Amino acid sequence: MSGRMRGGCLAPLTECTTSARDAQVAALLLSCGLRIFHCVIAPTRTVSLSESHHGEAFMNEPLGLPIEQESISPPERIDLIVVKLPFVHPFGTSVQVWTHKEALLLRYEGGGVVAWSECVADPDPYYLSETTGTVRHILREFLLPALVAGSTLGGVMTTCRHVRGHEMAKATLENALVVALALEHNVPLHTLLGCPERKIPSGISIGLRDTCAELLDAVESAVERNYHRVKMKIKRGKDVEWVRAVRERFPDIQLMVDANGDYTMHDAAHLRQLDAFGLTMIEQPLSYSDIYQHSLLQKQLRTPLCLDECLHGIDDVAAAIALDACRIINIKQGRVGGILESIRIARYAKDHNIGVWSGGMDETGIGRALNIHLQTADGFSLPGDTSETRNYFTEDIVDPPVVLDRHGFIGIPPGPGLGVSVDPDRLLKYMIHAERII
Ligand code: OSB
Ligand code: MG
């Protein structure tokens, strides 16, 4: 790591061209002393489009967006970088407490632009089964080889669908390609997606706290900052009484709970008590892999259920809606394989009168910016888990940070692509691994 980098005298790294800033990051990756692997992309692993269309199910149909026809510029360089940033407050769910955000980033250089994407996987399998380790493996061995000369975006992603599961890995590649296209066209990502600019409502996800008093303090500060809705994590033993306390103190806020799968149908009578508090929804009360039992539970509750962990693509969403397993869905673009599948799901849900919001994974500013652009798409009808940078990090790796306006809205970062730029000093400060693929 060079003294120059530490000095902070470099101009911020712009996304939109292969500028001096990008060259600095490239030089930094080579000079940082971390392990850098080189591996050869094997184009022989791809499957032709006509072959891949044979016998496909609903999930594998093309989306029909014009950008799927766009040609991908061949990558000149691809790096996988892992950063680890401390949270300002540990983030707890019913399953795990995270003290840091460890995120895999993909840096894609080609066609005269540098595009970044952030994978939503954690280093551990305590949200879903994918991890930063499995994503690196799947990207290197199976997804990046789909990048062959002359491919369209749709063609690459169709080839990638031959890989079963691994939605977070697929999303990491797809999002990088989509951002690269936006940069090549010199337009903001939402414009490339055909979505007009709009202000994005905010929502905050408050992790499990040790005491109810601490939870009340956290809710109070969110209400003071004008968040449009507040989500509190619950688990067995920290649920009905804690919700009652929050509701008594804040009778008018849009309030919801997220159990991350902590309950079973044996808890149905207990969960029915939550109907008394006017919650906007109860998110994933039952197992991370269940849809059917949620449909049984929904019949016993007035409060709408919202599904998160168990929805991995439009087929799961269609099943959940057909079974009346939920009235609202949380779309995490990483969990469903990327921004294009997210747009398709939002449209489908809207057509079926199902509320939609954009979930978060405590992302750095790269993933956060993508989620903001995504929420301009048709169908996103409810405030999501998109909150200010300062809730997570004292400093982030990108500029500008996400802030709320006076009315609790979030603006779309201006400029081409994601509209945020990676700061080389902070990237270096938080980088724990770098691997050059091409
Ligand atoms: O269930 O939505 C979840 C974070 C990590 C894992 C799972 C979840 C969450 C969040 C945080 O709720 C949402 C955010 O603020 O980004
Ligand atoms: Mg959730």
C-alpha cells in the first residue's frame, strides 16, 4: 500500500470512464500485497442460446426488456475484492449477530468503463446458504466463463441459468453488466431500465436489541429522522411484549416485524396476538425454506404476511401468491438473481395486487445505490429497507453517502451508472482480499 494512497490526495474514483482514478485502483490492487490469482476464462463452457431455451420453465423465460438485447463489451479486467467494514451498531436477527459488513465486490473493466457490483452474501450461511466463499467459487468456475465475445446481456444470463441456485452469485455478475451498460450509454441506471426518476421512501430495519428500552431508543431516533416505516426484528421471547411497548409509545408509525424464520406452526396462537398492534406486516415468521405453512398461517392472521428468505425467483413468488402464503413480498435483488428478475417479480406481484418493497442486506454504498435505482421500477409500492449510510457505517467506501431529506425521502444519486464513486483510500483501508480473474 503506497503512501500516496494513504495521503488522501487522490481525486475520487469516477465510475464513468477508465480514468486516472480507475488506474489508481488497478495499481492499488496489484500493489497491496494481497494474494492475487490469475485464472483463464474458459469460453468452451457456454451453452448456445437456442439450446438453453429448450424446455424452459416460467423462471427461465426472457424478461423482454430492451437491455437484454444489448451486447456486452468484453471484459478487459475483472477483480473480486472483499471488504470488511465495522458496523456502528452490531446487527442482530433471530439467527445471528453481525459486527461487521463483509462484502464481496466485483470490479468490471471493459468497453471504456469501470463498473462495480456488490454481492449480498455474508461470509457465513446464517441468512441463506450462499457465502462470499461459495459466490467466489461459482463466479470463477461457472458464471464468468459465460462472458464470451459477442454475447448479449440476455445471452449471458440465460447461460448462467444453467447453474442451479446461487442467485447471489448470478446477481453479482448481472448487476455489474447492467451498470457497465448504463455507464457505456452515459445514463443513470434507472434510465437504462426505462424507469423515471422519483424520490424513494425510506425504511429502517432495527436489529434485535438486548433490552426493550434500547429498542425504544432506536425507534425514537428513527421516528425523529422521519423514516416512513420502522421494522423491528423479533424472535421467540422478544416479540409480543416488545411490539406492545413500541406501539404504545408510537401509536401512529408504520410498524412491522421480521422474525427471520424463528417460529413454527406451533406458535400460531402466540403470533395471533400480533394482530392487536396494527402492524403493516409480519415478515418471514416461519422457516427460511417454507412457503406452504405460511399459507396456513396467513389464514389464521389478519396481519399481512411478507415473505423474504423463501423467495428465490419468480416461480417461488408465483407459488406463494397462488397459495395465498403472503400479501406482500420483500424483493432482495441479490436473493432473486439480480436487478432484472427483481423488475419482473415486481411487475408480476403488482398484477396480482401484492405489495412489494426492496429489502436490504446492510450493503455498502455500492449495493445500496443499486437498491435505490431498483425502487424506481413499476410495482415497488411500499417503503423498503433502504436507510441512511450513517445507520451502518461511520465511513463508507463510496461517495456520496445516502441521506434522508427533511421529509424522509432518499434521492437517486445523480450521474451515470449507480451515481456513486468508490474512494480508493477507503477501499484500501477496508479491503481484506483481492483476486484478479482476468
Ligand atoms: O431479513 O431483511 C432481513 C439484514 C441481514 C440479513 C437479513 C435481513 C437484514 C435486514 C437489514 O433486515 C436490512 C438493511 O437495513 O439493509
Ligand atoms: Mg427479512
